[in-house]
Amino acid sequence: MMIDQPAQIMALLRSGKMVNIGGRPVIVPRKSATPSNRSHAIKLVLAFTAIYVVWGSTYLAIRYAVETIPPLVTAGIRHTVAGGIMLTWAWMRGFRPTRQQWFGGLAVGALFFLVGHGTLHWAEQYVGSGLAALLIATEPMFILVLGWLMGQQKISRLSALGLALGIAGVAILTGAELTHGSSLLGLLAVLLGSLSWAAGVVISPRVNLPFDALGRTALPTICGAAMLLIAAGVTGEFQATHWASISLRSILGLAYLITFGSVMAFTAYTWLLQQCPPALVATHTYANPVVAVLLGWLLAGEPLSIRVVLASVAILGAIVLIRRGENTAAGCTTPELQAAGNKLAAAVRRAS
């Protein structure tokens, strides 16, 4: 069959028939989604769901876990198991950490997990999961200020406006707690954890950490877990733990944190960074607080007041302005801090 008309050509492209072109038989396949393309699209949807919804839900899981398991014990067990799984996985792939890398893991693990997660787990005994998530969202603000103090970054007008808006959001959240000592202390503890995590992001390019992505996360996680368990022992949490009285909800919350929050969501996160632009992956930092606030309201009866809504808008707006301001000032930022920002942009926060 000879083809010489445009209409014939288009019809054959749609039909996928065998044709004669230049006297030779040629199969023209019909253009359609291949199974591999569909599979890749499904993987993308599932991976984004993991870092959007699962990481947003970890705050409620922490609240359930610390109901009957002391907070440092909870965080220590959680990161021991998750870090052990990741380190074993990296080891099976040929990863062998050096002594210097272990020291780097200790430094970053202390900031990320001992202080960053330790304070968060402790604070959720007194602070709602949604409020905790909103305050954790201040991390980009702390990163910006610390980078500026260390001379690594300049603050643009947009970023300055974002900082002011973020401070207003924090003030809205904490202002009503000034007369409630335990709640205020819990909010301040979450902010301390956010500051500590930001400090870890800023110093991580300066310490000797593995280039292997899985090993780079596994070492600080396992080091942080060891320090959390030591802290739990020093503070008497292990002795105060009533193992027989631990509720099923706390056990399920801890299991969820290990399986979904740390292992599954982090695996999805690292895979997405290989498939999508970092700026797209970083959009989870906008979604996580919203998911946490809504889940706290729906499942735990946490109040969704006008104050919380206004604070949410202010803090999320601050993140948007700061990220745009960072893009504006990119020419004034050192490559090291840009690299750190991209790694945290999606904030392994919550390999959490």
C-alpha cells in the first residue's frame, strides 16, 4: 500500500497499521501511553502523596505515641529502628563510613534529632499536633537568618517581608498561650527544635558527611538515635516507662512513625529528587502544616480557630516570600548554602 496523502498518513499513525513506504513494509505504531509510562506516573503520584500527606500526618502520630511512651524513649526507638534499616540498606549497597564521617554524623545528628526531634516529641505532650507543625514550618526563616549571620547569604526585600510575616504568624500562635505555662513552654520547645534543625542544615555542608544519599541520612539518624536513648536514660525516662501500660494507639503511632514517616516517606523523597526539580519536591513544606492542622482537627479534636487559620496563612505566606526572595538573591549566596538549601528545601524534615 502506497501512501501519498496527508489524511492517509494521519489515519495510519492513529491506527498503527503496516504500510509501504518507499516500497518497504513499515509498522507505524499507534501513539498511546505505554505501561512503563503509566507505571512511572503512578509512582510519582504515590511518592508525592507520601511526602505531602505522610510527613504531614507524622505530627499526629507523635502525639499518639507520646501519650503513654515517654517522648525521648519514643524518638530514640523510632530513629534507632529507622536509622538501622537505612544504614543496613546502605551497607548492603557497599557503603562504608569513615571515622570522620561518623564524627560528622554525630554533629548533625545532635542538631537534627537529639535537639530537633527530641524537643518536638517532648512538646507534643502539651501542644497540639497542628500547632507544632505550623511552628516547625519556621525552619526556612531560621535558615535564612543563620545564613545571613554567618555571611553566607543576603536578605532580599522579599525575604525580609517574609520574615516579618512569619514573626507575626508565630506571635498569633503564641500570644494566646502567654498565661498557660506548660503550653507556652511547649511552643518555645518546638521553636528551639526548629532553630536546631536549621543550624544543622547550615553546618552540614561544612562537616564530613558521606556523598551517598542514603548513607548521608543514615549516619546522622543512627547517631541521633543513640544520643536520644542516652538522654532518655539520664533523665530517667526508661525507669519511668510503664511498659505494660503502653496503649495500642501509642504502639501504632510509633510503628507508623518508623514505617511510614521515616522509611517509606524518606525513600519516596530521595527518589523524587532524582526525578523532579528540587523546587517542585520542596512544595511539601507548604502542604505538611496544612495536612497536620486538618488531621489534628478531624481526628484529635484540636481546635481550628480563626487564630490558627490566620497564623497558618501568615506562616505559609512567609515561606513563599522567603523562597522567592532566596531566588532573587541567589547571586549573592554561596554555593555551599545553596546546596544545603536544596537538600533541606524538601527538608528531609521529617525524614520525620
